[in-house]
Amino acid sequence: ACLSKLPKITLNNHYYGKGYGLSTQASNSAIELFASHDITLESTYTAKAAAALLSHSRQQPDKRFLYWHTFNSGDTSALIKPNIDEQLPSALQDLIATQSKQ
């Protein structure tokens, strides 16, 4: 399969604020919004990433965005459905297979 058909990934460094561990107005708003859905964010990483996601999704409502929340050190493997990778787009399945072989 051709991996060039995967969606474009953009890295954006405009949401750091004044520095490490210092929250921004946008990150504080993200903390409040996500908390209303029982998702915990912290100001150093997850809230700033969530703030960026919210900003981009508001600016481009016709696009799909993925927020991969990894603020958890617990084993979540029991929550994953068996063979869930078979439900992913074939190009992403190929990428995962290629990466797991390296």
C-alpha cells in the first residue's frame, strides 16, 4: 500500500505560552471544558495540546482532528477491543505494521 495517502500531520509550536509549566488562558479554558467531560488535563502538556486542538477545530470545522490523550500511566489494554486495528484505514494499518517491524 502507498503510505503517501495518509493524512498530513502538522506540528505547531504556537501554543507554548510563556514557558514550561506556565498555563495560558487557552489552556485554562481547555482544562475547564475537558473537566466537564471527566477528562483531566494538566497545564504543562495536555492542556496546551487540547487548547491547540480546540483552536484548530474552531478554525477548520470541516476538518477532522485527533487529540491523543496519553496522560495516563495505567494499563488500558483491557479496554481495547480485540482486533480493533482491523477497523483502521488500510493505509494506517500498513504504517503500524511497518513501524512495529522496525
